Amino acid sequence: KSQPQTLAAFQQQQQQSTMMHNPQSQSQSQQSQNPRFGFSGGIIQSKSMTTLGEQLRRSTGLPTALAVNSKFIAVGNQNGQVWVFDLYEQLKIILGEDGSNAGGGGDDPARAILARSNVTSIDLSLHGDYLLAGYASGQIVLWDILKGAVLKSIVDLHSSSISS
């Protein structure tokens, strides 16, 4: 009667069997065990962002969404604003501030919705030029971060909150 194997023992046995039958997989296995780029899985750098935190504490709404890429840190709040900081914690722009850069004219429905709807989801483009924001009202807005302008706004697709 054979004893049940632990998962680790089973995986090791499978790996050894594969290596015996396929020498190329052995070199791949050795490569996967060696850290790439000298990274061993630990923390690369930890930084307290006190300046950014202080600015957010003075903001007009509680943070509700966050996105980070290689250029920017974007924080959405409960008042429909998206605060965009550079990686040095300098505030670059506030998107949707008082509806002033929400696009369109004074009677634009996008301005009214942005002014009263929580930011529920944010994503930044790979190169950091564009930001996509979803709102509790169901609105989706594509922002040009550098110009602070709305490129596209979808208001009436549905009435449910946007989540990522």
C-alpha cells in the first residue's frame, strides 16, 4: 500500500521526470530558479510619500481610487476629481476640478455628473499621457493628462457604478 505524497514531493518528482526526458527543460528550470536582473523578490525601494499625503488630506474629498504608472500617480476622490502627481509627489493637475476642465460648455451634462459622482476606477495608459476614469454614476471619461482635457465621455451607457 503506497503512502499519499505531499504536493511539494509530487511536483518535485514531476519536474525530475520532465528533466530526464527533456534536457532543454533542465536549462529552463535552472534559469527560472536564478533571479532575473539581480532581483531576489525583496523590496526594491520603500518610500514614504508624505508630501502627497499632506496634499490629499487638504483635498476636498476622500480618496476612492488609485492608479500608478512610470510617470504619474493618480488619485480619484469622492467629489469626482482625479489628482495627478508626478513621481516626485508634485501635483501636476486636478482633472474635473469644479467642472472647469470636464469639457464642453456650461450646460454640458458631463460637467454636472463629474461634479457630484465618486471616482470608482482609474487606469493610466502605458506611457502616461491618458487616463481613463470610471464614476459611480456609470460615466466613463478618457482624459488627456497633459492638456487636462476630456477626449471622450460616455454618459448614458448604463447607470451602474464603474469598477475595475
